[in-house]
Amino acid sequence: MKMQLWQEREIRHWSRESVAQKIGVTAETIRLIETGRRKPSYSVLVKLEDLFQRNHRQLFAVVDDKANHTNL
């Protein structure tokens, strides 16, 4: 299971490391958030919303990564 956050990052050709650096977390944290294994803190959530210019409902909608992977 992946979140829309993953797709937004992929569309922009940003690595997990670059997103992590922009918002002050680790790449592992981004991976865990993208796969739904960790919920972001409020401060991280706000930073992600600002970075991607999307609200939390958009960023954390579940996407079918198998179907979307072929469309990228």
C-alpha cells in the first residue's frame, strides 16, 4: 500500500532523500510514511503539505502502486 505522497514525489522526480532533507527528517521516515507504516507528526504533515502544495487528504489517499507504476 502506498500513499499519494509517493506518486507526488515520483511525478516531481524527487528522491526520498531530497524530500527528507527539505523537511528535516530521514529518508527512512519518508519511506515509512509513503507506505503507511508510520503516521507523520503534525509538524511534518504541515511541511509535506507546504512542499507538495497538497492537503493531507490528497497526500495520504491510498493509490494502487502497481497500476500507477506503469503510467509514470
